[in-house]
Amino acid sequence: MPQDTIAKELIELLRNSREQAKFLGELGVENVALDSSTDQNAVAPAAITSTAPTAARVAPSANPQPALQAPRRKTNPASPSPANSLFGEFAMTAPALAKSNETLEQIWLDIGDCTRCGLCEGRTQVVHTHGNRNARLMFVGEAPGADEDAQGKPFVGRAGQLLTKMIEAMGMKREDVIIGNVNRCRPPGNRQPTLEEAAICRPFLFREIAAIQPEVIVVMGNTALRNLLEEREGISRVRGKFRDFRGIKVMPTFHPAYLLRDPSKKRETWEDLKMVRDYLDQTI
Ligand code: URA
């Protein structure tokens, strides 16, 4: 290889390493190796910031066959929702997620200028799922906040900026993943959507998931956890272990807005995200 090419690659490697180190620092995980010496899966900062595995994972955005495009599952095993009464009359009915050929536009057309629940009264606009439709990895949050309501895209405010850093710390770009919410309209005062509001809106998210077929979904916070997994326990108890949503792997973790309020939870979140990153690395 010509020397100037090697030099260019080394400079690029260094630049990427610095960027990732910065993100990890901002996530509060710069001392991962020191604090995780007994953890078999712990990765030293130097290893985390190495760009070699990252490059293998990350799709060049312009590439129509990105590395992040999912090797599709051969089967879509039926995985019935656990029988529980968490949602009462709003319980889920469909046990398995059939692969769908719907486009996101078709789903959004169906949503239309939605008035199916009262959240429509306070919203500026409906905020749809946004990102790479070939993504292997999807993030699901709760509902739009003020910034998302104004801009029409999920996770563009402070929590969204932290989410971007989390994604980048995993060695990906925001454009490589897809991001959605259980509810698409901003609840007044950013309150949690009610069970009924969530139950009315989530079928559209499920249809999008069936169309996108991500390999892993990271559910962030209690609303996403409850609505995808019908889980009674809170996020602190169930985070960090892979679960199943109708044949798709799900990692529950803290919501970035919660991390802004309690930064001490960033370390656990990072552990969860590393598991997702390692799983995606292994299955590529
Ligand atoms: N919080 C969420 O749950 N979703 C957003 O889109 C923004 C903040």
C-alpha cells in the first residue's frame, strides 16, 4: 500500500478514535476498563475507540447495501405476549409479527391527520419514526417533546442529542439506525401517555417494525418497555437483558431524558448498549 494511503488511513483512524473517545467521555464511561476489571465483556477504552470493528459495523450512508442492513431472520417465530392484565382492555391481541411489505409512507398515510386520541388536540404535528429503513437497529422512546413537536422528527431535543452520542459511542451513526416512539403526538406538559393513548398509537409502530424488520430494538424507558413487552416491572429491574418482541431481540435500557436527570445511570446504559453492539457484531 502506498505510504500516503497508509498515512491517510492512520489520520482517519486517529480522528475516529478521538471522536469516539469524546462521546464516551460525554457518556461518562471514559474509565470503563478500570471500573469493569472483573467483567469479561468489558472493553478497554482503546479497544472501544478502535475504528476497525466500527468500520465493519457502520454502513456508509450513501451505500444502498449498507453493512447495517439486516441479514434477515430465516423464521419469524410466534412469540405470544405474556398473559397478563397490565393493559386490561387495552391488552395486545396479535401474538406474532408477520413480515410486512408495507412502506412507511403507506402506514403514515393511514395515520393521516390523526384524531384517534385526545393527544391530537395539543400537537403541532404528528411525529413519525425516522431514520434508515434498512437499519439493523431500532430505538423506541415514549412520545415527542416540545422540540420534536416543533420539528416533526423524533429525538431532536436534548434527550435526542444524548441519544445521538450513545449511538456514536456504539460505533454507528445516527443515519444508520431508525428511531421511533410509542406515541406520535406530544402529550400536554410532556406527561406520560395513558395506557389508552399508547394502545391506540402503538399498532402503527408495530406495523413499522414489521416493515423494517430490525434485528434489535432498544426500548428506552418504561413506556416503550411496557408497550412492546407488556412488562410490569420497571426499567431499572429489567434493563440489561435481551428480551423478545414477537421474534425480534429487544434490549430494555434507560431513557436518555432520565440519563439527563440522573447521569449516574449512564454507565449501566453503556453496558446495555455494548451488549447490543456485540450482538450485532456477532451476527453480521
Ligand atoms: N422523548 C421521547 O421519548 N421521544 C422523543 O422523540 C423525544 C423525547
